Amino acid sequence: MTAKKGALYAIALVLSTSCSAGLFDDLGQAEADPFIKAPTVESFRTEDVITVSWEDDPGASEYILERSLDQATPVYSMLYRGAEQIFVDTSGETDMRYLYRLTKVRGERLFGPSPAALGVCSASRRDANEPNDTEVTAVPMNTYIEANTFFYRANTGEVVSDTDWYTIEVPARATASIVVELILPAGDATTYMYYYRTGTVPSAVVNADPILIENTGYSAKTFSFSLYPHGENFVGGAGAGGMLKGYTIQLLQISWI
């Protein structure tokens, strides 16, 4: 082989190898299996409506959404099949819990189903302070707030719950006294909620008893705190069930240290 022919052969080999590698990479990417992930289920946004959504998956051509009543042995039926990434379920019955799972389609192959996610069909909706589920989205505390919280658990263990975050500014060398009061039947002394202030240990909320937030510094300070359900007491034990409860939170007074 002459030097010229050898050089041409080497160039052709490099091009062939590069094209083949790129082709195989493209084929590998196109044939990647769809990922399996539970759908996102939103309840209490609108009365008696449950919204189910999921991420776009380039590896899937269609999605199959199934629903079952929350029961010990779920029995699923198809709600939707298509290419969209959202389904608004308006066919549920009030006060019923439902499980949703997602299967993905590529050609004639099915991938899934996903783990289930829990939704609740309710005539109630989240309070006007939402979204305040995280410290970043905490609502500034004024003198009086009306809110609600909820906790539900499925027979198969899935949970849907609400945590409410607030902030309060306490003047220098002062203590803020706040009171959380749930709307409860007379004589009900059950602990339904926990109070957690950033940097402290969670504590049970005693209905209508003051919670003290002390600022020992020499300048005003903003404190973040959350209120969240005692799951077992919202369900009534270790099984399935749950409820939504209304509550108020009130600033009683600012006292000086």
C-alpha cells in the first residue's frame, strides 16, 4: 500500500468509526426506556376535583392513567390514554379517596405501572394562604389568620398531607404570644397538630394555649415556624383514613423582656 492510499484508508476508517459511534449513540438515546415515576396528584384545589399530572418522557409516545378506589386490594381501571401530561378528574365521589398510577407506551410495549399516588375528592378546598407548604413560601403572620390543614393515608400506605409555614417579626427584647385554635367538638382534647420553629424541636399544639416566640436580641428579628398534622390522630389510628380540619392562629400580645 502506497503512503497516499494508506492516508486515505486511515481517514476513511476514522470517518466510518465516528459515524458509526454517533449512529449508535443516537439509536441508544432514541431507544432509552421510559422512566417509571408516580404521577403528581393535587387535591383540595377545587371542590370535588382531583388534578393528576406527570412529566414529559421523550421515550414514551403515550401515557395510560389508571384509577382505583382506596381499598386493601386496589382494582384499577383506565381513566385516560393519550399524549397529554395532565388529566383533571371530575368523576370522583365526595369524601372518597382514590389511587392513581401511570403506565407509559412506546410502540407495542408498556412500561410500568408506576407506584400509586393518593388523591382525595372533597367538597372543601385549601385555605386562601396557600401555597405556604415550605419555609420559602411562608405567609407573614398578622393579628389573625383562618386556615385549614389535612392528613390522609391510603390502605396501601400512600399519604397526602398539608404543612403550613408562617413568619412573624418580633421586636427587639420582646416575646410574641400566639394562639392556635382548632375547631373541635366540646371536650375534645386530642393533639391534632405540631408546632415547629426553625432551629427548635417540634412540640404538640395544645388547643388555645399560648405559644411563646422570644427575641432576646437588640434588633427586630423574623422567625419562621410551621404547623402540621399529627397523622395518627387525623386518621384515628394506624390504618387508612383522614380528615381536613380548620384552625385559626392569632397574635395575642407582644410583651417586653
